[in-house]
Amino acid sequence: MCAAACPWRTVAVVTRTRSRPLLLRRAAQSIGRQTFRDFVWVVVNDGGDEEAARSIVEGAGLDRDRVLFLSLAQSRGMEAASNAGIAASRSEFVVIHDDDDSWAPDFLEKTVAFLSGPRGRRYGGVITHSIHVSEDIRDDQVIERQRRPFQTAVRDVQLAQMLRGNFFPPISFLFRRPVWDEIGGFNEDLPVLGDWFFNLEFLLKADIGVLPEPLAFYHHRDQAPVANVYANSVIAAGHRHGELAAVVRNAFLRRHMDKAAVALSLVLGHIDDMRPGEVAAAAGPVQRPPNVPDTAGDEDRADLDWVIGSVNRSLAGRSLKTLVRSLRIRPLEPDAGWNQALAALQKLKASVPVPDHFDEAAYLADNPDVADAVQKGELHSGYLHFLLFGRFEGRRRPGRHAGNVAEARDNARPAPGTQHVLKPVFDTPAMLRAAHRIAGFERVLHVAHHEWHGIRQATAYCPGHKLLIPADGALEEADKAQIAEEIQALGITHVVFQGYSENADQLLLSLKSRFGAGLRCHAITHVTTAQFEHHFEMVMQARLLIRLRMGSLQGLASVKPDFGAVFENYWPGLIVNFAPDLPSQGSRQPPDLRSVYAPLDAGWRKNMYTNVLGALTAGNIEQVKTANFPNGLESLVNLDRLRLVGYLRGRDLFEEMARSSLVLLATLAECQPMTQLESLAVGTPAMTGPLAIREFDDDPLIRLCTTPHLDNPALLARDIERLVAARHDDPPAMQEMITSHLARRHALAAQRYADFLAL
């Protein structure tokens, strides 16, 4: 081994270890297999068994002048060990290779090439994508249980994201030594979360690039309890991680209080993110190309994004003194809802620029009263009037379809001709956080589409891995190849296409060409025949039946009862959808205000007008909340009790459901509405039309929540009154019915999936 004054190398690889010979031996093999050889391996024995550690290092087969062994008499902690190892070496780049993690052989070759090349010169460091490896240790052997992609959706590293929590492991991060010098090293006062604090400090000094290849392996002993030296710090000290998260943010804030107000506003905006007890968001925002919106839903989303961007830009531009006086106004998350956005807009009194996708002149011409108010200076613009009042009053929103819409989330105008292309992504947090975890589904992959929200959510709650692909814009050959590689890395044996598109069809053929009979492919349709008014749906049904006859598909099933009685060769059973697996909602007491929430579109199948009229007619309803304004009804009935809450998603949607006495979904054509299952998951009953699911014919909750009166508001009102009264008169009974139904549903759903897939 080299002496204390080790020669200069391009990379210093620092490994912190303490009495874990089994794992250190694997780390030595990982480092020894690197195709890039100009490195020094610095092993810091942090108060562990020096003889055992030294023996493994000496037997690693590396040249002696490429290894530096440091032994600390007493354990000083992970961050002090990192600092000691870095300080003892001389190099251009540094990377922390913990003793329990590993690399692909070309990790160093590709990361060094990135930072040394033209693309990487602007960055202070680079991360790669990772593979999460679940394992346990039995009889002095490491037993691997599962692999899955880890944070493979990351395409850039932003300080705002890092403030919420660390989202990449040290094993994937190569950085320039001068940035470490400028920071002053890792914070040795922190027993855990030191890498997160270092990353926060790093991002104030330099940017971090992303190499989107899974070259790092992040190992976790999380399959069985490990209470010894082989436990991960993130597992064994999980309680300390939660406890010290606030400490890290506070320390970062105190250290940089004199920095720009934008940095401070970001910290303040994330300190209370997701308090314990809050309902976790089951889905992130729907990704969509930032083209000109051409539907009411797209326009609404574009307006919401624009408001979020305007509020955050206004906050970021404030002086520190002004910001501290308004700590209660925090930056909005990208998936914030209308309630939060408008409340922040009004409190902040922020100016909202008129976006390209709103025709200001047409709105003022259509609404002379608004034009008069703008002329007098009472309103900043017609667009602001529309946001605060016009949406609720049912006034027409004039769109302007010339040019590109400015990217609303950061108010930055895209370059001419650029488009955001949705790419395939595996196992995003939004698709996993509310999923059921059921033994036997570890090698199942569900494929859904970014743009198809309902099916996407049904997929998110299923057990197994998740892949999102675009429905629009063809998959590239490189995308198909990468998907196949991920499938192979994960050990996937069953692929389930949830909904079908041209892209799904091309992916199916590509996978079967590569894997043949080694990969079983199935498809589940979520369509009703009422949707055959869209020719696309019939084309896709025909394509599915062809693929089934050709043997490319091993099974075809539906979430619509008896769909196979009409179309031959469908699996005879019914696929039952899962509700989201959310944290317990406590006693699930009904709200004080008796309210109905109808999150429906204005199309005929969704039956919004009948739902709204029925709710307004019900004698025990104090408030009716809708996603859309029922244009024209104001001339027929009194809408004083109507409140427009707009399109909600994620946490906003769940919270609105939890605040309601009833979620109203009496639609004219439905399979198994996901909104009903999401409502039940937060403890609120949801009324639907007859779904004809024989398996639940005897279920008391389903009987109570089903109405046959889909075209008669007066009769629908009686059913609404009965269900709301049942919830408020006997809350424990309602809670018991919901709990019992969900337990029964989830057991049946798991069994049906297992039978269909022949697991």
C-alpha cells in the first residue's frame, strides 16, 4: 500500500468501513473491476477490526500504490471518515464508495469522461442513475432478493428538489475536489444525513450533471430485520433520519441566512412539507407537452401552472425583509391545486402576466364590466378577473392559439419549435407511493400511459413494478432497447399492458422479439363499449384480439363485467381494481359541513348536470362542490350553494374528498371508477351508478352507494340524502363498512390478478 503521501491520481475512491468484512470484500471486487484504472482506493477503517479490514484490502489484487489504508482508533462517524480519506489523498475527482454498495465496471470510465468532456465542464459533479438492490444476510452470506430502478426519472438536480430530501445515493456521485475544499468538507456534527447536507452545500457552489445510465448499485438490507453491523444507516437509524431532517434544514438555513432571498424562500417553502398524518399524494401531476391547450381541461391545467409560476416568481423576487414578514406564504409545489394557488395569489397580491394562451382583448370585449374595471385600475387585467371570478361565474375563456404557450412552471418561454417529449420511466415515486405490496408480484411489470390519468391511477395502486410510456409520439428504438434492459435487470417475467395504444403494441412486439416465451405478456382493457364512439378504441380492441390469436399476448382481460361474453377469447374472470394503499385515516369522522363533491367532466357520459341538480335538490346538503361550472344552470335553478373547486389532483384531491360527506359519481357509462376507490381510501363513501359487479352484490356498502336514478335528479336526490344521513348518523358503522369492503376488495383483486397471470 502507498504511504501516507499517496501519489496524485485522477480519482480518489473513498470507502468508509467498520467491521463489515463480508460487504467490504464485495466493495473491493466492485472497485477492482473498474475499466478506468487511474484511481486510488482510500479505505478508512472507522474504529473497526483493523486486521480484518487490512487483510481484505491487501487481498483485493490492486497495485499497492493505488491503495491507501487509514485506521482510526475510535469511530468518528461517517462524515469524519469521509473527510479523513479525502484529505489523505490527492486527486482531481472524488467519489464515496460505501462498503455495502457497488458499481457497474464502467462507472468511473463514463463519469470521468463526462466531467472531463465538453458537456461536463460546466458541472461540479455528476450523478448516474442507480439500481436499488434489496438483500439480506443469512449465515454469513449476502442473499439478493430484488432489484429495481432507483430514481431513474431524474434528469436534472435542482436545489429546490434537494431541499425536500436527498434523492440520489453517494455511490452514484462523482465530484470535483475543489468544490469539497470550498465547502470545507462533510459536516461532522451530523450522525446521519451528512451526505444530504453536503449535497445542499454543493448546489450552492456548483451544478450537478446527470448521466442517465444505471451504473451504481444501492444495496439495502431491507428484506428482514438486521440489527447488527450489517444494517444500513438509512434502515437502522430511520427514526434519526426523520428527527434530524429538520436539524439539517435549520443548519443549512442558519449558515446561509445572508444569501439571496430566493434560497431562503425555497427553504421556508419545504420545511413543513408532508407533515406526519397528512394523506400522501397518490399521483404527481399529469405530464403534458407545453403546447397550446386545445381542451377545457388543458386550459385549466395551463392556467393553474401559470398561477403557480407567477406566485413562486413573485416570492423569489422579494427582498429578505419583505419575505420574513410574510412567512405564512410559502412557494407552491408543481402539483398544487386551485385552492392553494388562488389563496396564495390573493394573499400575495402578486401580478399575473397575461399568458399567450389567453386572449385578453377578446375577454374584455365579451365582458364590458370587466373592461371598465380594468380601465379604472380596479383590476390588473381581464385574465386576473377570469382567474379570481370568471371561472366561478361561468364566463367563457377565450383561448389564443397562435404560438407556443410559455412554460408555466418557471415562466420561461421555450425556444421556438421545442417540445417536451414524454419518455418511458420506471417506478416513479408517484406510481409507487400508494401501491400495494403483495408477495408474488415482485416480477410483474404494469405498463400504463402518461396521459391516460384514470388508467394510470388504477395501475399505480397495483402490486408490482410500473412503467409509464407515452400514448402520443412514437417510441424510439433506443427507448425500446432501454426498456428491455430494465426488464432484464429487474428479472421481470410478466408484463401487463394496462390500456392499449400504438406505442404499447410496438413495445409488445419488440419485447416478444427479444425475450420470446421467456416473457409472458398480458393486456387489461379499461374501456366500455360506450366509448366506441371513438374509432380509436375499436381499432385497439381489434389489435388486441389479433395479438392474442398470434400468441404475442398470453391473456386478455377486462375490468368491465362480462366483457368477454361479447368479445371472444377474453379471460372469463373480472379484473378487480385496487384502491390506493394510503395511511390510516384515523376515526374518519364526517365533516361538520354536509357537502357533496362531484369531480366530473361536462361530457354526457359523466352526467355532471344530473349529479349537480340531484345534489342541489337533496334536503340535507349544505354545499355542492364541482370540478366544472354547469354553464346554463344558473338560469334554471339557484346556484348559491354551488362552489367551483376546479380540477384537483394528488393531495388536493384526497383532502377535498376527506372534507366531503359524499363523493358523487352517478355516471352513465363506467367500469370501476378510480375516483370512487380513492374516495373510499380516505374514508368517504362515493355514489355510483350500477356497476354490475356480482362479486359485491351482497356488500352493504356497495348497495348503499349504488343508485339506479341516473337521469332523474329528484330520485337521485333521495339516494343522496339517504347516504349522507347514514354517514353522519352513525360514523362508526360507515367506517366499518368501508374498511370491510376495502379488505375484501383487495384480497379479491390480488387473487384475480394472480389467477389471470398464472402466478
